[in-house]
Amino acid sequence: MGRAVLTDFASNPGFITGVTATAGGRGVTLSAWDSQEAAEKAAREGAHGGAMKEFFKGQAGGGGQTSIWNAAKFNTVWAVCGNCGRMTNADKEKCHCGAAAPEPLEWM
């Protein structure tokens, strides 16, 4: 069901990316959204909503956990300095070499 859910999620506004994984007969589906509201809406509808119905009827595995996580803390955003080639804190005005700090990558 995870693949169908992620395929459906991809057509939803606010969806960033997702991944499924299985190991030892257990599976997990993770998705990233631009807002908690977008994630909650998608969770109730479409393929995910259908998967939830099957889950709660006892038709999708022997158990599981559901959750929506929010970042409690964001660590430093790092980027390579174009002047010295070293990893630099992109939130600072200058690199340790004195050059202007690099811009973070677009996906950050």
C-alpha cells in the first residue's frame, strides 16, 4: 500500500517527497510536506485514507504506528564555500576564510 499512497501523495499540493522501506517483513512509509495541514489533509483522503480504513479493520498488517512529526530544532545549514572549498555555516555572513558565506542549496 505504501507505493500506492506515495504515488497518490505526489499529486497533492504541499507534497515534497516520500520513501518506502521494508525489512524483515516490516514496512515503513515516510513523507515530507510543506505544512502539517497538507499532511493531515492527504492522510484522510485518497489512497492513504483507503489504507487507513484497511488498517483499522485489521486487514493491513498485525499492528503499527501512525504519526506526524514536526521538527523541534533545526541544526546549522551547511554549504561549500566557493572560495576555499570548505564546508561553511550558510547562516553566517562570512566563511572562516573571509569570503561571503555561500548560499544554501535550493532544497534547504
